[in-house]
Amino acid sequence: MKKWTEEELNKLPVENGFRLRGFRMTRLETLTDAAFAFAITMLVISIGKIPGNLDELIAALKTTPALILAFSMIFLFWSNHRTWSRNYGLENFLSQLITFGLIFIFLVYVYPLRLMASLLMSLLSSGYFPSEFIVHHLEEIPKLFVIYGFGFTFISALFSLLFYQGWIKSEILSLNKQEKVDTKIGITSWAICSITGLIAIFFSAVTPPYIGVFSGFIYSTLPMTVSFSIYRIKKYS
């Protein structure tokens, strides 16, 4: 991979202050888009059979908030990979390996994500929105959080590694000061997400079930911790 020259960089489109070295869709990005589209398909068809009467239609529509929540998570992951791909345009072996790992884990993660979203919406609505995860015993809920947490942690860690690939290739990519700051933010933000997932897993696994059921609220700290880390990076860079 040859080093980007200033002449080449000056010809690139710029988005949010970042020169788009991968603005032409790469084969890696095409594969990732197809995988995320398949994940959305899996998410939708997991609803089950087509409603046959009004009651079944209303019951199916009540699953919409959970579907929106799960879809939002898929969109978050997809848009971040798209941003990474457009910003750096990397297709080296490690980037490919990390992306393949990301795709594999995410496809496995889709069903726990769907169940988690439906359970959360059911709890928040006091049962008005149905839960597709049937709880027979209280201790089953923390176990679901553990399964969900592993998926979230691995995906976040892989995203952090993707941005780290951009960092270690910064000289070849000729990243400027602002682009290096944005790369640090990507590495750190996803690392915080991964650590938060580990904390939630630990909390779910070691605490009594009546406490472990609240481990999902640990993820609500992410807006605060990620925002604080971004502020610190920008301030001291």
C-alpha cells in the first residue's frame, strides 16, 4: 500500500473534516452492506407467521417498538462501519479479518438483540408490548443479559480495532491532525463500549438474579462516558 500524496488527498471529497480515502465503495464495504442487509432480513422474518386476523395484526404491530430499537442498533453498527470504510479506505489483511469477524458475530447477535429489545419494551410498558422472550424464572433474565453482553462487547472491541488499524496506518494514509483526533475518538469510544459490556456481563453473572435483572441499565451510562472521553481527547489533542 503506497503512501497518499498531498496532491491525491486534495482531490478527495471531504466529509465532517475527514478526507474520504475510501469514497469509492470497496469490495469489503459491499460485502459488509450485504451482511447487514441479511441481518435486517433475519430481524424482520423472526417475527413469525403473517397475521391472519385483526387480533393477530394488532399483536404483531405491538412488536414494532422492539423492532425499531433493534433496527436502530443495526443502523448504528452499519453507519459506523460505513464511516470507517469511507474515511480510511483500508483493505489490508487485518482489516478484512476484523470485518469478517464483525460480520460473523453480528449475524449470531441478531436474535439475542431482538429478544433483548422485546423484553426491554415489555418491561418498560408493564407488559403492554409483548415480550418474545418468555421468562419462566427470574434468573433467566440475567443470563440473557450475559449472552447479549458478549455480542455487544465483541462487536465494540472489533470496531475499536478497526479504528486502531487507521491509527497504525496514519503515516501511509497521511492523516492530518484533525483526522488523527477523530481516529483516537473512534478507538476510545468503542473501547469504552466494550468495557461497559464487560462490566454488564460481570454484574449479570455474579449478582443475585433480583439485582442482575437491572444490569441492562449499565449501558445507559454510555452517552455520558463516551461524551466525556470525546471532550478529553479534543481538549488535550
